[in-house]
Amino acid sequence: MAGVKEREALAGLLRALQAAPASSLDAVLLANVLRENRIASRANWSEIADAIDRGDASKAMIGRLEELARILESERADMHARMHGSHAR
């Protein structure tokens, strides 16, 4: 289970992503990675950040965070493949 500092950092990053992506390098990078993803572009990151702050471990919130993790992992795999000259995953 993530500690308080990790949850606060994630909530802060998601709020920055929603409100002012240019406010931090981390938010800029995350916004660029998520820009082309239809699911991520419709997400209400502030709502998810609020749920993290509340300690909301409901199935719905866990599902949204898992979806974010899947998107980021897919992007990471795609980037890795491009860096190594392959489009296979």
C-alpha cells in the first residue's frame, strides 16, 4: 500500500495535470504521454486526486487508477520499442 507521501504526490500530479499541466515538468511529461489517449483525455483527474486524498479505495477508483497504469505501461512499451527500432511489443 502506498504511503501518505506517495498518495499526496500522485494527487498533486493529477491535479496539476487537470488544472495547469505547464506548472511542473512531471505534469507536462504526463500530459504529453496521455494526450493521444481517448480514455485519458476524458478523465477528471481532480476527481481522482480527491479520491486519493480521501483514501477512497472503491472498486471504481481502483479501476480508474489501473486504467491509467495500463495506458502508461502501453506508452512505455511503445517508446521502448521505438527506441530499439522495433514496433513489436
